[in-house]
Amino acid sequence: MLVPAGQLDFEHFHKWTNFSYWITATDVVHQLLSLDPELKKTYEILNHVQTAIQHRDWNNYNASFWGAEDCSEEMKSTIKMHHKKIHHTFITQYSNGPLEGSNNKIKTIKRASFGYRSFFRFRIRVLYAFRIKTKRALITK
């Protein structure tokens, strides 16, 4: 359900858990959306919002979300609460992705090493993993 409508696979048939016959991903989504009109409207809004975010089009984002009247109240309240933050992400080009990747790598080093006795040796290992050169000698006692 989180895959955008344009990226759904409509050619390859698969065996799905809740279906007793072979069916494509597009057909699964269409059958699920036919069960609940609120789910269908929310899915359409989600696709419009994803497209607007992908193209970084703030006006299209506002039109797709605020023009929808019969979407879930939880979705409306969540987006209203974070409206300024969402607008800020459209304006700026910054992402926390590289920082989160660095934090994940440091945590992996900590987990694999079972604890260094010396913080300086741990620091050396992190700097070596990131290939960071320092001006002074790495090992100081």
C-alpha cells in the first residue's frame, strides 16, 4: 500500500498470503481499496503528496492535502501539527541521511568491538573507518 501507484507491478503474478490465487500487486491494491472508501481516498491523497514531495512542489502539496475533505482525521491532525516543518523541508536541500549513516557506523563499531578499554583507541578506530586524517598524532598517551 505504500508503493506509489505508478510503481506497482502489473505484469508479474505472485502468490499472496491472503489470496488463494496468483495475482499482480496492482490487483491486490485495487481489491484492498475497493473494500473501504476512506482507505481509497487516503491512498489517493498519499500518492499526490508523494508526487509533490518527489518534485519538491509546495503548491501542489498544499492543493492535494488541503483540497481533500474526506480523508482521515488522524492524517489531517498530524500534518497540521508538522506543517511548518514540512514546509521547511521543501525549502531547504538538507538531509539528515549522511549524519544518520555516520551514527549507525559508529554504533556498529561499538557493537562489534565489545568495548574498547581506551577511548583513544576507539577514537582511532572510528577515524580510521571514516578515513579522517588529523593534524596531530592519533595515539596520545
